[in-house]
Amino acid sequence: MAKVDGESRYCQPKFGWRFFGRELKRRREAAKLSQDELGRRVICSGSYIGQFEKALRKPQLEIAVRLDAALGTDGLFEHMCRELINNAPYDDCFAEAAYLEGLAAAIRDYAPTFVPGLLQTAAYARAVFLGAHPFAAEEDIETRVANRLARAHVLRDPTKPLLWALLDESVIRRKIGGAAVMHEQLTHIATLVRRRRIVLEVLPFDAGSPVLDGVLTLMAFEDAPPVAYSEGHRSGNLLDDPSLVDECERSYDFATAVALSPAESLSLITSVAEEYAQ
């Protein structure tokens, strides 16, 4: 959920996690510590220290505090971490996932209710936010919409990230914002499919009980372990434990196994879009 505008591969705070990583590396080397040695002192692996330094992962606040203690930096990393977190353009439950989304080499989304944020049109996003915040100020709604659309900048590259979207059939049947909004939204998705920019599958109603029971995003990286993000009402969890990520990936694979093929899914999306145009 968006808060305020920022920068990354699509948006990043003005301070920058890359700056955090470069400063961490500089201070670590000045202390003559290897990544493994520093990792032992702050209770994480040396590979994670390397990922912090490359801005592939963001340290939790408690790790930033321990970095200050280990390196004698008098609160420097804690202060940077707090500023970067507070200036993030998304609510806390999604902020880190949004950041990693901009770095991912491959993204697999499962959407049970709404079109995934990366694929939403402005009118559709506006209708979603108005439904969730019917008394919000117009300025707040417009800011939220702008930040959601900014995430789609990752799709400007013609090949990366690989985006695979699995939509429950209810996503395309639920009339969010009215028929005209849905026609535009489904046409937009169909256009991305025809441009071969995304892979799309629809999980039909007759597939039975869905394997997945909530929003799920799987992200893979070129030089870092994969992560999973699951979301519920006003809550979200970023998972990087290998066993949990593996379990999420298996569930996603089981769901795609009973979904319509990409060709059948495109045909259904196109057909429903035409229904909304009538």
C-alpha cells in the first residue's frame, strides 16, 4: 500500500540502501573484519553481510543496531536504517517486498481477489483504493495510485523481470470500478500477454478448492536467495527461510498445474473484456 512518492529501480528513498551498503563495507574494511567475522558479531551469516553491502537485502533495525555496536559507529547504521524505513513509499507490511520487487530477476504473482499491483491501470487502482478507504482525502488516493503505477516501471525493460501472473477467475469476474474500468484493465493485461511481456494463467472456478488461500508473490534474484511475500488484510509477511520459500513455491506450482493454459487464459480474458464492453 502506497504512502508517499520515492525512487528504486522504480523508486528508492533519497538516502539509498546502496549508500548504506557502501558505508557498511567501508566501515567493515576499516575495522579489518571479513564479512564472516562481522556476521558472527551481529548474529547473521557472512553472506547476508555481503547482501547488505550490495543492497540485495535490507537489514532489520535490530541488526543495524548490532552493526553499530560491532563497528563502533555511534548509531550511524541505526539512524540510516530508521530514515530509510520511515521514508519508504509503502506501508510497513509491504515496504521491503516492494523494494525487492524492483531488484528481482523473476516474479511470480498469485492474486485471489484483485489484479496484481504491477498490472493495474490507474482507474482500476483508484477503484481498489476507494473501496478500501472510502473516506480518504482525494490527495491521499491520488498519491496511492501514483505510487502503485510507479511500480510498473519494472516492466519497461522488455525482458526483465520475468513476470508470471496467476489470477483466480474471481479477479476477472469481480466488477471493480464498473464495466468500463474492467474492460480497460483486462485489455491492458491482454496487451501485455500479446507483447510477450508477461505469462498469464487463470485458475478457473471449476478447478475446485484453490491450493493457495491468499496473495502470494515469489521473487527470484540473480545473485541472492529467493523470497516469498504473502499478504492478508492490513498485514503482510516477507519470508526468506528456505524451507518456507520452498513450500510456497510448491503450492504455486500445484496451483498452476490446474490452471488454464496461457492460450486458454488469454482467450478467457479477452472474452470477459468484450463482455464488459457491451
